[in-house]
Amino acid sequence: MIVRNLNGDMQNSFSGADLLAHWDRFSRQTAYRCFVKGCRNKCSAGGRVQRDTAADGNWYVIPLCDDCNRKRHQDLDVWEGARLIPISFAGIPQGVHHGQAIRGTRTIVHA
């Protein structure tokens, strides 16, 4: 599954560690490794991502390592079974993130 890394697009008080804890809570799982295919790094942050589809403008959280989380505005190839947890569950107001699709040149990142 391809997702767009939105790191840096949201101005709020939620850190990557806060978002990783949010993902743990709502996914009811614990991630040990980054969700990017081929990456073997330990996950250290909840990355803000968007599905690679025009039909879904929502923002989601997935576990990423620091290296993959720094790949701003790039597409990431993540596991097909990855649970994308809506960022709205974290209490971020809808107007901050919803309906603001970020699209551009597609670059698939293989770690």
C-alpha cells in the first residue's frame, strides 16, 4: 500500500512519540519495526500519512522510524496489512487536517 508522508504539514503539540502512543492505543497492537517495506529500523515515531487515493483525504498515523519519518512529502510503500489509525482519534480538530489533500509527483520509497 502506498501512503504519502505528511510529516511537517501539521502545526500542533503532538510529537511523533505522542502519535506512536496514539497508534498503539487505537490499533491495540505494539509495533517494533518501521512499517515501510524493506526497512529494518525500530519504529520511534507515529508518522502522519495520507492514503494514495483521491477518494480519501483523511490523515492517519502509522509507526515509522526516524529516517522514514523525515522523508517529507514522499510516498512510502508500507505493508498491505498496516493499520492506519485516523488522526482525528487523537482529538485534533477536523479543520486542522481534514480535506487538505497533499498530492504531487509520486516517488515510491523502498527502504
